[in-house]
Amino acid sequence: MKQATIFLTGATGSVGAQLIQKLASANVRIKALVRPGSQAGNLTTIPNVEVVTGDLADPASFEAALEGIERAFLLTNSSEQAERLQIGFAEAAHRAGVRHIVKLSQFAASEYSPVRFLRYHARVENKIRSLGLTYTFLRPNLYMQGLLAFKEYISDQGQFFASVGNARVSAIDVRDIAAVAAACLTETGHENKVYDLTGPEALSHHQIAAIFSRVLSKPVQFIDVTPEQMQAGLEAAGFPQWQVGGLIEDYAHYARGEAALVRSTVENITAKSAFSFEQFVKDHSSLFG
């Protein structure tokens, strides 16, 4: 298809940064929404990237920039306001004549889920459908990069923890999420599709610890904790209460074995194998010590 300008939210996050690099390297023109006062980083130096200053809480601040846009990528930080902000963006995009939204959702999204994150993603998906926009919903599983939250524990103490038992999770690298998103934003054939995105294997956290140990050439232990202990650890680390509750629900979902499914979506869409967890650790070994 002819490449037109693509509008991106979440441009400064882990997925967004990877997505911008992929699109820019393919000479795709980008409008990247950045909040007032936030650091746009090197966005202004990347060819084909136009920085749009605006706030998702105020659609009037960015709606004019959506004029003439056919495709947009929707991603926000995880927060108590995420559902409202994403629905507000979808409504603004609809008013501006955007035809297609690629939304970053979450694996097993459902309005009936006991997990708040999965409920809000499903409600946003359903709102986009109700507006009559074409869509692609990307539903990635646990991010491998989420383990970076434990990098100091792994580096200094040789251990990390979670409340997940022996359940296996098919975690995915954000580089693969971005690669799929780039394809869905620039190719035809992904309209009105819902894609589950997983890594190439489902691993228990004990198996993850064994991979850390092998790649880092030092013992790394996984410690299974109770939900209460995990909650206390997250609170001590400064996570906001809404997110703490959501993460506890997320890990209960993992512990029930509901995130072990492995899909070949990444390879099917990008024609490249998904990153293994071992490759993820190798590529980030300096951070884990």
C-alpha cells in the first residue's frame, strides 16, 4: 500500500520507541504524540518524525493533527485513567476521519475477566468496534522486558520473585510486538483482526531462572512468594496502588495457567522467528550483571 503518515501515541515507551525506529527506517512518515513538558528525547532527530505536543486527556490539543491521517497506533501508560484516555482518543480519531486503529491490547482481554487490565482493554476494543473504525487489536502476553524491573535483584542478589508458582507463561519481547505493529500499520490484510502475540515457548519462572543462570554464568534463583508478599514488595518499590492491584491480578491469571498458550503470529506476520527468552537475556546481559 502507498505509505501515508501514521499517528502514534505512546511514542516514548518501550514498544513505541521500537516501533518508531522500525517505521522510520522504512521511510514511513510519523506524527508522534508527546505530552507537554515530557522529554521527547531523540524523536526530533529521527528522519520522517514530526513531534505533536498534546495531552490525551484533552483531545482538542491534538485533534487537528489527526486530520488527513488514515492509520493510528493506540498505546497509553498503564494507569487508572487508561480506559478513559484510550476511548477519548478513539472518539477523536473517528471525528477526524481516521479509518484504522492498531491498538496495543493484552493477551486474554475480556470484559468478564477478574483482571482489571484485561477488562479495560476489552472495553476499549469494543468502543473502537462500535465507532465503525477498522481495527487491528494486538494482544501480547507478558513482556520479557518486564523482567528488567528485577535487574538490580538479579545483578546484586542473584534472585527475583513473583507470585506465580510453577505456571508457564509465553512471554514476548517488545521488539517482536513492535515488528508486528509496524506490519499492521503499513500493510493491508490486517483489518478487523485480533492477534495474540507470544514468544516461541512457554516457560515457568524457575525455567527463566535457569536461563539467567546459564547465560549470565552465575546462579540466579526464582523465589515464589505469596500474593501478599508480592504486593508488599510492589508497594515498597513505589508502584501506585491501582497498578499494584492490577499486577497481583495479572500474576494470579498467570498462576492459573491462563497465559501458557504459544502462538506463531510473530513469525506468520513478520516472516522472522520470535525472540527466545535466552536471546533476550543475552541481549540485555549487561543490565543483569
